[in-house]
Amino acid sequence: MSEEIEVGPRAELGAGVVRGAGRYAVGNADGELFVVTRRCRHLRADLANGSIDDEGCLVCPWHGATYDVATGRMRRGPQGVFAKVPGLDAGYRLLTRVVPLGRGTVNEREGNVVVR
Ligand code: FES
């Protein structure tokens, strides 16, 4: 059984907010809370410092890869100079089909968010 981690008051996890909780990045994408492991599959940036884009994806703070928070799969590969590397985008998207970000479960208890 995995350890339960307190994230904080639900009221502080408004739309677009992402924060860290133990090994997880916890956030609110379009009103839905999500929990994914917090290391980017590219160069292990901390996804708890990421943001949410217009499509409800988690955006890596370092090179802008985006993740589907429901599946843990990369939707768009690393941007900037990395976007010019042939096959890199497809390679990472394929990698995360096999090894997606881990997902946790989120619950609300007496106004506080807890994950495990
Ligand atoms: S570390 Fe996340 S896209 Fe590069």
C-alpha cells in the first residue's frame, strides 16, 4: 500500500495550478485534479514547476514537452533546439506510450487534497 501525502487545501488548487507533493506533481487541468510522477521523461525536469496549456496538458518547465495528464503520455516532444532533432519528438512520444508518467490517485478529505 502506497503512502498518503497531504497536498493542501483544495481551494488553493485552482485551475492551472501545479505543485509538488512527494514524488508527484499534482495539479488542476480544466477543473479536474490530476497526479503524475514529477520527473520529465526527457531530462528529468521537475514537472511540479510546470504549467497547464490551453488543451489541459501539463507543460514541462524546461523544454516545453507536453503531457496528457490522464494517460501520462507525452503529447508534444521537447521544443527549442530539441525540436530540430529528427525523430526526437516521435521517439519520446513512443517511449511514453510504453513508459508513461506514473499516475497516482487524488482524494479530497475535509477540504484538503491527499494523494497516494
Ligand atoms: S526536461 Fe522536460 S522537455 Fe526537456
